[in-house]
Amino acid sequence: MSAYRRHTGSFRSAILALALLAASGSSARAELTIDITRGNIEPMPIAITRLVGEGDEGRLGQEIARVVSADLQRSGLFRPIDQRAFIQKPEAMKVRPRFGDWRQINAQALVNGLIEREADGRVKVTFRLWDVFAERQLTGFIYRSVRTSWRRIAHKIADDIYKRITGELGYFDTRIVYIAESGPADRRVKRLAIMDQDGANHAFLTNGRDLVLTPRFSPTAQEITYLSYFHDQPRVYILNIDTGQQEVVGDFPNMTFAPRFSPDGNRVIMSLATDGNSDLYTMDLRTREFRRLTENPAIDTSPSYSPDGGQIAFNSDRGGSQQIYVMDADSKKVRRISFGAGRYATPVWSPRGDLIAFTKMHKGQFYIGVMDPDGKRERLLTSGFLVEGPTWAPNGRVLLFFRQSPGVGSEEGETRLYSIDLTGYNERLMVTPIDASDPAWSPLIP
Amino acid sequence: MRTKFVIFFAALFLVAACETVPEETASTAGAGAAAETTTSAGVSGEAVSTEPSSTEVSTAMPAGPTPGTQEDLVVNVGDRIFFDFDKAVIMAAAEKTLKRQAAWLKQYGGVTVTVEGHCDERGTREYNLALGERRANAVKNYLVALGVDAGRIATISYGKERPEALGHNEAAWSQNRRGVTAVN
């Protein structure tokens, strides 16, 4: 079954669409789309030609096409066609593609473009997305940047294509911050690391001397909040990615942990332990005002704001076992929302506001799932010996989490990042240089 | 610290070999009080206080742990207690260890300690940080209730970040759900 289709009819397959369009002789109302709300869809065949340019620019044009193809392929929604199958040369498309040539290789969508060097040394990229059957341009943009930022141009093009075809915002021009792990489990070295969403431009942000955990991106600034055991004192820190400057959040005698930014980026919400009891607090980063949100002898941790800032999902064992609760940010009224079998943890509000992702533990298995903010319609997306720590792509359609395998015999298992569609399909390993945990997805880079 | 432990335990095994200390006692001392969960009896390091049976052996014997040190605590008192899954309640077996720890801390009044709270890997990271904090404080509170000055006891939670046993089964997890008293 295919989920890409044209809005003119209820037909579901490309071939049917082709037949019908040919029969009607009209394509004016046809709209090339993918309905990504459905699972297990057949990827849309798309031809992505190298961007045409002179010399070095031409070579860069091929690299950009390769990155765009890889982005779209990983989404599971597109099937880039091998360039060797192309009939029409990219150079010959400067005016208009010869659509028959692309229909012949079953391309539904076609991407072509130009890359030029500007007088100031920057590159200028023009790209167009075409509906092969309707024979018309769907979208097109011009991007200029310094040459070294060519990957961002590629990701932006992939985002444009994704948005035009699916109707949803893209998520390719983003970064992932996570914890890179190495060494034996009892002396594990953990470092803050960052990379583009496709694994490129990987960098370690800390040197591994201090244990670091649970990083989260600021929604508004190039900052990360995380937990560091600097001087054997577990405290919440903020790291400026550009300057490398680290700053402890507040000055507390006890452990602070589980930090997240508020949606406006002005506050950090986190747990503070006092005499062994963890409660939730917020710290206003401008006024340094510290505000207590929970006052309960139970564990209160793993807070996550709703996108409008009005509610806070969090993890608590106040009812006797680990469950998910939602607090109204103003009234501080709390209600439990997880009622299924097992223990629930790590609630993370979707950027769209419509779902809460979580980790669930039941009968020795761990699960990643989603539920409505009222706790209804729980769906489990994946499971394993240990899966934990979901984080949302900025469009709320894809999740990242980490999966730890127990290993076989004396062989230690691996801990790796995986992405999965909201539908539960398209689970994919995210390649990292070494073991990886605690991923956090950035917002779309402005 | 780790190197010192290794050297010390190596010496201990030497003594055990010379002296034919009953095997289970030797292994108990060697693992600190780690055998506690498996035997459910309060145990630890009686072996070392055993007098050597001959002068010949005693000349070969190391001096033994310096009183008031971490080694002394591990061998003669027991540096750790264990918890049930997702619990921070001090169990009966642990009470015996903590009573010895309290007496030891009173004996060496200049010693300050940090109680580490640890968890097994069968929980989520942040919840386990909170649980480890709860466990560390349960140990601290118990010692304080027995008369140890609270100012001498710091706490730290490592959650599931520093397992002692590396297996992925209940035998390992029961060793990792622990409160460890470490001399500063």
C-alpha cells in the first residue's frame, strides 16, 4: 500500500495515479503529497540530480545532492532513484525538465538546480522541486552561504522538499546533542557530544574527566543544559556551544539534576534534592529567581513543559510507583495521567503539543511509547532490554532514543541511538563514533 | 585508592593461604560486605582480626589496615549495605553493618565520610539519580540516629552510573542497589 497520492482522487498507487492522470489528460488539480500520519508507507520515488556548476562548484553540487538524498532516504518516506538510471543530463534541464524522461524511470518527484560561486566567494544554490506527472514546479528556493556551510544548504533543501510533499515542517537542518560513552561500565567515561542530525560535523564538547548526563537544547539559544559531576558535585550546568563557556545554574548545597529549558528559553526547570527528597523547581535565568513547584515526600523528576508553557509533565512515585503526572503551571494542580500496567518515566512533551512520549518498564522489558496529554490512547513504538530517553524531532513526527543491549556472555553490549517514526515504523540506527545515550534533538536551526 | 585495595587484598590472600583461614571467611573479607545479600546475615571481615597462629606467619603478615582508613572500614566494619528493588528502606541485615559503621565513626571522630547511593540498571537515569539520593540519605539518617554528627556525613547519588557488578541479571543488580560509605 502506498500513502503518497494525489488529492484529485482516492487512488493510492503511483501507477494508478499515472494511469488516471493520463486518462484525464489534466493535471492542474493534482497534488503530489505523502500522508505521513499513516504507518508503513511505500517510499515515494524521487530523482535528485546533482546541482550543475563549474569545476569545484560542480563537485560540491554533487555532494549537496548526495546529502539531500541521504536525508530524504532516512526519513523512510522517499526513495531516491540511482543517478545512473537518469536519462536526461542535469545540464540539459536549465530551462525545463523533459518530464517524459523522468516518468520513464518512475520518478514521481524531481529535484534539480544550479550552484554558482559569487564574487565574495560564497556559494549560491538554486534548486527546484518538480511534480513529474503534473509537469509543474512545486517549490524552489535560492540559498547563499559561505562554502563551508554547504551541508546546511543541503539540509535546508531536504527540509523544503519534505515540507512541500508532506505538509509538515522538516527536521533535517538540526543537530543532536548526546552523551558519548566509552570504557567499562563501572568506570564509564561519558562526554557531551554534538553532531548534525545526519551524524556529520561530530564534536566532543567535554573531555570526559567529569561524568556528564542528560543534555537538553535551549529552544532559543546555542546553549545546552545538562548534569555534570564537576568536583564530585552533581549540579545542573549551562554550556554555550559557541564559546564553550560553562556555568552552574544556581548555587545549591545539594544535587540538582534533570534540567530542561522552558519553551521561551528563559527558565530552567529541574529537580533539587533536599535531605534525599527530590522536588521540582524553576530558575529564571535572567532574574535568578528560584521557585519551588512541588512539595512532596516522593521523588519528583524528569519535568517537561508543554510547548505553550502552561503545563508540566513529570515523573513521580507519589502514588507508590513511578508514574507520569501533569501539573498546571499556574495553579500547580497535579493529576496522574499514566494508568497502564508497569512503571512510567521520562515524559517528553511533543513540540506539536499533541502527545507525550515516555519510557515504560513492565515485566523486565523497557518500552518507548506515546500517549495523549490526558493519558489516553497509549501506543508503544518499540521495546527492548533497555530503551530509554525519547526526544522529539522539532516537527513532532520522529523520535530519537537510546537502546542498550545486555551483551552476550562476558561480551558487553552496545548502547546506541535510534530514530523511529511516530507511527512505530522506520526504526534506524543513528551512527555515532562510539556508544551513545541521552540524545536530545535541537530545534530547527534558525 | 583502587591500587591500594588491590595490594591490600593480594596481601590478604597471602595470609589466607599461609594460615588456612576458612575459605568463606576469606572471601567475605575479600568482597567487603558484598556477601550480605546472598547470606542475608550481617557479615564482614572477621577474618583479618584473627590472630596469626605462629610467629613465622606473623612476620610474613602485612601490618593490616591502618585504623580509621577506608581499608579498615571495608575489612573490619563493612563499607556497604544493599537495598531492595526501587526501595530505600534499611533492611535488617543492613542495620547490623550500619551499627558497626556508627561505632567505628565514633571511634575515629576525625574521620568524615561520603555516603554514595547507587541503583541497578533497571530504572531510568533521572529517577535513579533521585533514588540513589534517597538511599544515600537513608544511610546517613540511620548513622545520625545512632549518634554520628550529621556534619561528618556527606551524600552523593550516582544513580545507575557506577555499577559494582557488571552482569545483567538479578545477582548483579542486587549488588548494585547499594549504599557505600567512603572515607573522605
